[in-house]
Amino acid sequence: MNNLKTIRKGTLLTKVLFVDGQPGCGKTMFTPIISSFNRLEIFNYSSEIENICGLNFLKKINYDAALSMIKIQLDLFLYETMMSRRANFRPTDVSSVFKNPNCMKYLDRLMSKGDELVPEKIKKEKPILHFASHNLLAFSNPIFDSSKNKVFFIEIVRHPLYQLIQQTINYKKFSTISGSPRYFNIRIKYKNHQIPYWSIGNEKEYVNCNAVEKAILEMNLVKKLTDNNKKKISKKNKNKIMTIPFELFVLNPHPYITKIESFLNTTVSKNTKNLLIEQNVPRKKISDGIPLNIYKRCGWKPPIKNFTERDELNLRRGFALKSRARKKYMDILDKMSNHYEKKYLGGIL
């Protein structure tokens, strides 16, 4: 039975986009905008696919099984989305149908015939399945291999100091009795601890870190894993990964909008401009976001009047110091920040 291989021939999937990045990178702002493009479905989340990739990374699942499961999940998501079974009707959620410019489409699907009619509908409409994912690109090989030429990633990157507060808050929440069960990603056992699977090889260091140090460690380790994996993926899947720096997009989105149209072979819709306005894009200052409750819960505060972009960054670095990040982790944070600024923010700071 060890030689038994799983397989899935024939798929419903036409194209799938993952908008990926670290917590706090700006996916929540970006995904509603990209959802307004023609043929893009409302964005969804898939912890199933993320966890399959995590198990593959840990070599806890056979590769053929991982590919088959991912194929099934992608087809199932598309199939159910086309009947509004996967649509979120909770009004206050950012992924809600009621926050989507194509709200009526999903309400119509809810009341329309589905099931055996769906495959033909998919062939006709050529929808682009759309996910927001977390730290997935580093472990995404099975996704690319499962659906060749149909998988696209838009990687959102952002200055580490702008991601730091949200990730620190996440660690504080998930360390509580009530917060831990709401963490839906694979963990590994280390002594009497359960820790994120990406920390394998760094277990001892991870458990000896406080919340802000864990955030810094995560940003650093995941970035290295992502950069290394992107090089491998790009050899076999050219032009399937697009990187967008958050800061450059919010200050001047239009060049990136044009690139996305070409990247996905689609076009903006009449709603795209309105979605940009709703997200206050373009904006004069990077931190000048919109006061959504979800942003506030993740540590967002409005920019301080008369503060420069550098002042805003220094304010966030001060948060790390106040949170008792040790010198080793402040040095890592500074190194990541300097690298990011040289690569993306030369004309801004």
C-alpha cells in the first residue's frame, strides 16, 4: 500500500489568485480592491490549503496526497462559491458579501439553481478564485504543482515596523486561554509547548521570546523562507508571482493597477475607482488609513499631525523598546528595516 498514489484528473478551476503576506502587511486593504476587478471572485480564506502546505513542509503528508487535496479544495471552493455556499453573509466582516461591490451577484447565486449547472457556468464565466492567505508563499510549492499555469500569487510586502504592533498583539491574544483555540494553523510540539510549524529548528529560541520578540523572529524567519522559496518557484513558474510594496501602492496605485490587469489578464471594473476611494488610496501619507474597527483592534492609530514618515517609523520602533525587546531582536528589526528601506523606500524617506 506504500506505493499507492492519489490522483485527481480533470478540474473545475480556471485560475486562482492568492493575495499573500505577513500579518499587518495590508491584505485587508488590498483584497477588497482586487475583488472589484472583472472576473475576480469575492475574497475568502482557506486554512485548509494553508495547513496542507504546512504538513507538506513538515513532511507529515505524502506529496501526491497534498496535491490531490489541494486540487479538491480549490475545485470545491470554486464550486461552492458559484452557488454562494462559500459566501460570507455576516454584515460586519470585511469579507462580507455586503461589503463587496458585486453583492447582488452573490445574492442572485444564492437563489439560483446550482449543482450540475455549475461546471458549465464556470466554463462560460471563467471566474478567478480569490484568497487572502497568511505566510503561504514560503510553503506554496504543492499549490503551484497541483494546478500548473492556473496559480498566481500577489505578495504584499510592508515595512517591518508597520507590521510589528499587529503581530505583537496577535501573540498576546493567542497566548491566552480564550485566544489559543482561535489559532487555526498547524503547530508543532516542543517540550510542553505548542509553537508555529515555521519555527522548526528554532524551537528553543522561540519559547524564550516575549511577544514582541516572537513577532520580530516570525518576520525574519518567514521572510527568509519566503525569499528562498520564491527563487525555487520562479524557475518553474515564471511570471506567476507579483510583489507589491504596500507603501508604494497606497501613495501611487495606478502603475500597480495596470500591472495587475496584465498579470491576471483581466481589467478593472466601474467599481474599482470607488474601492480605491473607500480605502483612501492614493493617500498623502502612508499611515493615513481608514478607521475600521478591525484595524483599531490590530493596533492602528491615525497618523500624528506634522509627523514625517520617518517620525512614524521611529514611533513604532519605540513600541518595540517599550515592549522590552532585547538588543539581539532590536538589531534584527533594524537590519530588516534598513534592508526594506533601501529596496523600496529610497525616494520616500
